[in-house]
Amino acid sequence: MENNNELISVIVPCYNVEKYVEKCIDSIENQTYRNIEIIAIDDKSTDNTFNILKELENKYKNLQVYQNEINSGLATTRNNGLTKIKGEYVGFIDSDDQITEDYYEKMVEKAIDEDLDIVVADIELVYEGGKSPNLLVRACDKEDINKFNLVNNGLAASACNKIIKKELIIKYPFLDGKVNEDVASIIPCIINADKVGYIDSVKYFYLQRLNSIQNGELTLRRLEMFDSVDVCLDKIKDVPDFDKYKEVIVYHQIALLYLAVITKQMDSLKREELLKVFMERQEKYNLYQNQYIKTFINCQPLFERPFYNKIVSYLKTKDVNLANSEIIKWNDNKIKMKKYKEKTKDVFRKITRRTVINRYIDIDELKKVAKKQSLKKENGIKISVVVPNYNYEDFLLTRLYSILYQTEKIYEIILLDDCSKDGSRKLIDKIVDEISPYIKITKVYNEENSGIAFKQWQKGFELTKGDYVWIAEADDCCKKNLLSNLLKPIRNDKDIYISYADTAFINAWDKIILKTIKPDIDLMKTGHWDKDFVNDGKNEIEKYAFLNCTIANVSSCIIKRDDYKEIFKKIIEYRQAGDWLFYINVMKKGKIAYCSKALNYYRVHGNNVTSTMKKQKHFDEIVRIHNEVRNLIKIESWHEEEFNKRYEFLKKVWNLNEESDN
């Protein structure tokens, strides 16, 4: 960045972090953006933290070190820091965390170029000791950046992944004496800001320590969240859409405290104490009616949903005893299941190996399956695998393992990276170096982010040489017999252009949250997908695919290689439903085959509820595709009836009031 004139103030509150604070300060000091003042305030640590800070102060000219007279807590320490800053923008870094070296350069550049009050970045959770893989948590949907979507996110209240104009944050100081001090400050800042922005090219690394406030023992102090939410709501009570903001704030800060935190408290007596206070305080919010709770439940594995439905019902009756008893039964069942898994770990290992949902694959294991794959015999049909990737470093090894582990011969693999900002390219380089002696593998790096997945699909088709193309998205996974089942009908009928299988859904932590997509595809309840079939493509469109997208995920299918340039020209205009338009245009070229087994795993990410604006865009694209369908097939009256029924249903469930462009 050429203009380094804008002073940025970074406040670092410190308490008993002698193991971490030097790395934290170095992370800020070594930024590519140079005009930074660092305000480090020690909250009367009882270890060597303050002495380390004083040594660092002698080392770095832009570091100012202070110490509170008494231990005062995080909110007071941050507020003290705000009285000392001189920069136009302020950032907050917790003293055990770190940031990417260009963090402030990119954040400040965006803030100044777009005259923003707040800029928000993603957070990567780093687990101490490396016992769990890092987990990237998105702060916003980059296609729909607005204040509501920033608030409707689990990272909304965090001070640490943002830079904020000084004049704004000064108006909303942190709530002294509370452990959830961010909620009453940062969320009002976002809602009352004139302009906000989001940047996904830098990351804040948030260390997960076992003895931290958030990860430590659950006590009544965590219920101070109610005080923080009350203050937050008071600060935004006069804004337009107050009720809309209130609903989502209460969900993220209060409802999830109940659903995802209190239910995990193992001590029954302590949990009962927490529930008594929680039940009384939540009543004023009519929490059981919160619309976002249903979305939370639907994102849980099927076998867990009855439990959550029950404990939500107790919010209305405020029945502490029933809620506590239900949690006791639930925890007992989980303990029994854990013991059972321990006893049968070899069986579970085999199951894991068969399904290939294993996040702990390393390069050596990948090399082993690449060697085995190289020994497989040619099957007469060449399969080209295209792996489009954007910031899926965490899933790449698992994905490639699931590809190489296929029982069928792989002809070639093409890795397409769309300017990832994580460590994807470094990992891809290593993967290609290690397994290229055994399998034909190519890496292709974009110089600029395409912004559209379909451009990567097109590039994949243009680069491949095989008979069929498998676009295996980098974050998805599959069973080892996916290809063998997809190729089975093709061996008997070369007119098949698409062969696909049923899809199950998994979450970011590899749990299956939906075993089959059949009910969601079969909107007219025809039973068409209950068994395997081969059908004429045009007939498939006329009877089934005219109404909705019947292929849930591109990773679930192999597609005959052909010239699809004209089709891609059409779908490049779409953001939500372009895949559907692609499939039906391919279908009309020949036949389509289907396998009723759920052999593909589609990964669902994120903690956002889809915004109304995004739903409206999706609705409009559905209407446009129905117009395209009218040019593909002969439309009869019953088709139009189904179109209209679909529109009415979507308007209702998506709360769309405006008419679409049909």
C-alpha cells in the first residue's frame, strides 16, 4: 500500500499471558502497514507479562505499555486504551492471538478507499497444542455484505476481527464488569455505522485455550450476557428495523447460549442453577418463538433434532426440572455411545475408511492411495477429475484421498485454484510434487479471483482430455464406489451425458446432517428417485427437471466431455441457480442416468441464515430459468400450474413480498 499516512491504533489488553504476548506483539509490529501505534495495557498480571511488555517497549518505538492500578477486567482495560489512542481507526487484538502480516494494510486500504466506518475480517480458530485442525469461520457472506448480515453472524460481537472509526467506537464503550462486554459495544457500532465493509483476504488467528474465559468452566457469570444484550438493545432501540435486529441478536447471543453451551455443562447441579436463572431471564424475549432456532435445529444431525425440539419447548413452560432431566438423559446416551465406540473402534475405523470422511489425512497417506490408484487397470472410459478450490485448505487432503481411493481408474486430476487466500496453494504445490510420479495431476492457478464457480467449471472442461468429467468440489467428499456406480450404466449406453447419484449432506465437522436429498428433489412426490434409472434427457426435463434443480451437487455426477461454451455463456449471469440451467441444457443432448444410493457428500458451511435479499435473487433466477425451460420443451397447462405453486410456496417460506421479474 503506497499511502501509509493514516495512523492506526491497536489496543492489546493483557492478563497473565507470558507464554503468548511476545508473539502477539511481534505479529502486530511486523505488519506490512507501518503507521501503527500499539497500546498494550496490563491488567495487573500475576505472572511475568508486564515485565515482558516493558522489554518489548524498549525494543519497539511504536509500542506504549501501561498497567492498571488494580485488576479491572477486559472491558475496563479496553476502555482505558480508548482514552489513549490517536489514530482515526482502532483495532483490538487479544494478547494471545495473532494476525496475517498484511492484516492492517488490507483493512485500512479498504476502509479508506470506500470511506467505511467498520471493516470486518474472518477468524481462524487455532486450537492450542494442535489437537484439532484449524477452523476458518466466515464473518459474512461476501456476495451480500450489509449491516444485517454482519450482525446475523456468530462473530458479530467480536472486537478483534474489525477496525472501527475512533469517533464511532468512542460513542459505544465496552460494558464494564461484564464478561460479554463486546455485545453492548460492537453490535451497536455496526448497526449505527453509516458504511460497513468485509474483506476475506486476511485472517485473525484466535487461539482457543482451555483455561480462557470462553472455554473455561461454565458459571453464572456467563449469564451476564443478558445484561449485555439489554444494553445493546437499548442502544439501538431507535434504529429502523429494530425488531428485525433484536430477533437475530437474541438468537446469536441468548438462544445459542442455551442450545450450544448450557446443554454441554456436564455437572447436573451446576446446570440446574444455570437453567433457573436462564429460564427466568429469557422469558421477556419469547425465546421459544425465535424464528432462527428452527434453522439451528435443522442444521443438526437427524438423530439430535428431537432432543433440541424438546428443550426448546421447555423455554415456554420454564420447566427447569424437565429441561435438566432431558439433558441428563442426552448426556448419558452420548457417554454410552462414546464407550461403545471405544469398544468397537476398529469397526468405526473401517466405516470411516469406507465413507472416506476423515479429516486427518496426511501427505504420506495420500501418496499411498496414489500408488494404489496407479496400479488400477484401464476401464475403457477415461475419467478426468476437476477439483475447483477456493480457500479450502482444510478439506483438500480429504477430498483428494476420496478421489484417489475410488475403485475405478482415474485418468487425470486437474486442480484449479481461484486465488485462495489461505494456505491452499502451498499445500497444492506439495501435493502435486508428492503424487505426480504416480498419477497425472496438473495445477492451474488463476491470477485473479473469478468470483463465479461456473468459470472454473468451464475452464475444467476446456483443459480435460477424458471421456467424462467429474467436477469434484474441493470441500466435498464421497464413498469409494461412487465412480463405479456412475459408470455402470454408461458401459451399456454411450448416449448418457450425465450420470449422478443421491447426495447426503455433511457439516464442517464431517457429521452427516442429511442422509438423502431425495425428498427435497422430488417436489411433486413422484417417487422417480426411489430407484436407479436411465431416461431420455428431454423426457427427464419435461416430467421432472422443468420445475426445480434435480441434481443437488455437481460433485455427485460425471458429465460427458463436450463443447459447452454456449451453455456457459448463459449460466455465467447466474449466482444462485446457474447449475440447474447447465444440467438441463446438457440433458437435452442425450440421456441421463441415476443411482439411488447416497454416495456423494455435500459439505454445508457457515452459521448465517440466508438473507432475504439473497433469497429474492434466487427466486428471480428460478423464474428466469422457467422462461428458459419454455424454450426447451413444450409447456402444457399442468407445467404452468406447477410453476405457480412453486412461486407461492417460495414466497411464503422465504418471506418475499415483492413480485419477481416474471
